[in-house]
Amino acid sequence: MKIYILSLAVGLLVGVLYYLLNVKSPAPPLVALTGLLGMVIGEQLIPWIKSVFM
């Protein structure tokens, strides 16, 4: 979990730097990122449910 928090913090820092330097972010649109988040959650959800109920 610690690595995820560190990754989020670094991403936020880079986002702030991009804003301050007025650089256009190369990241995909928010809709695509939301879809990727859903894929990651879905991938982790089934093993987690199996570990809780079995």
C-alpha cells in the first residue's frame, strides 16, 4: 500500500510542476484514466473476494 501512496504523491507533484511551468500534460483524458482505474480495481476484486469468502 505504501508504494501506491508514494506513486500518487509523486504524480501529484509532477502535476503541480506541469501546471506551474504551463506545460500541457501528455496524460490521456480523464475518461480514459477512469477506465484504467476500473480495470485495475476489477483485476484485484475477484482475488480479494475469493480470499475473504474462502
